[in-house]
Amino acid sequence: CAVRGLPKEMHKGLNSLIILVNWEIWKHRNTIVFEGARLNIQTLHLTVAHESSLWCFGGASALHELLISSLVPDP
């Protein structure tokens, strides 16, 4: 489980990220199945990045902390 290796205060942020990624994969899959689109991982990645920034702007502080901490290298 990915949560085990993470400090307890980051669990909520990871859960938010898991929900966000799964939701965007589901929507992308539906576009492929119902609209005949092609699989495009780059588009999916950009969509997840954009949506995560919107979630953070909308108040998902735990997700914001998780994303910020993943950008800062360990000393």
C-alpha cells in the first residue's frame, strides 16, 4: 500500500490524488469508448496536472502540501 511509506499527515493528500487520477482515467476511457478518441497519455497527464491545480486552488490543502513536498528535493 502506498500510504504506509508516507507520513500520516500526507494520507489525505494522497487519497485526493488517487481519486483525481482515477476520475480522469475514467473520463479519458469514456472519451475513447463513446467518442472514438485515441488513447493519449500526454493529454491525460496534462489534464491531471491542470485539474490538480484547480483542486488546490479550490481548497484541497492536503493535496497541495503533497504536491509541493514532492517537488522539493530531500536534503
